[in-house]
Amino acid sequence: MAVLSVRKYGDPLLRRRAEAIGAITPEVRTLAGDMIDTMYDEVGIGLAAPQVGASLRLIVVADAQTRDTRVLVNPAITAGGGEATAEEGCLSLPGVFAPVTRPAWVVVEARDLDDGKLVLDARGLLARVLQHEMDHLDGVLFIDRLDPVTRDRIKRKIKKDGLPDDVGHRAFAL
Ligand code: ZN
């Protein structure tokens, strides 16, 4: 198990569409374990493989309520609805926080590390984390989902000031 370095905004890998995982190899298991270590080290509640430099459809999420950690291989949204707005942050965009509107609930199907089928019926924070992480697999960042004015303001500020190396409050970073 190892803590990996997190790719930051501007890294082209964060903009690539990640590849589906075929067989669950020892390498995939190791990567998932390292992602969990990295997520907790960064005090995050979710992490996608492209954020640690692996262009694969693999995410890990922490369920704050149950304290469970879930590993999802090739996750896909099969249903969803409603609308909810809440502040998001991203480990790849340290120090940037903004309200994002997304479906309030989703059903996500995936494989687990034992090649079993996983179905998550998620609402609230977990639904948001899952959608944020799955966006990473398609090269989408949460700032892409903001209104253009807010997005441009954030992009200009990053261009001018850069991203901070370390940020004090990262209670909700994905
Ligand atoms: Zn993120």
C-alpha cells in the first residue's frame, strides 16, 4: 500500500477518457488499495484512478455515514433523478470550491474487486461523490459544470495565482 501523488488541474491525463478494466489483475487490486490510502491521506471522500495517473475506469468512495470504503470497477449510472445543489471541491483543484447542481439520486452499477456485481442506490452526499468521481473517468472536472461566468472567474484566478500546494480546509474534496 502506498500514498500516490494526486494529479492537478492542467495535467492532460485528467482530460482523457479512461479505459474500461478487463480482468481484475493483482495490479488493479494494488492500484485500488493505493487509491484508498491516498484518499484518506488527502482527507478526501472520493478518488478516481486518473487523479493518480492511471487512465482506468476505477473509483473509490468513502461513505461518511457507514465509514465503508467502496471500490467500483467500470461504474455506470443506470438511473437518476431530481436535482440538488451543493458545494464541491476536488483534490485535483486544491482550494477551489463552488456549488454544483446535479441529479439528487443515482443508481450506479459496477463490478467489485471480486468480480461481483455491485448496485448502489445513492442519494445525498454519496450520490454527489459518485457522480463527481465518474465525471473524472470521462475527463470532466466539476468546474465544467458551473455556469460560464463562475467557471471563467475560477480559471482566471488559477491562471493568475496558480493552485495552492496545501490548503487548510478541504473538508469536501473529491
Ligand atoms: Zn475531483
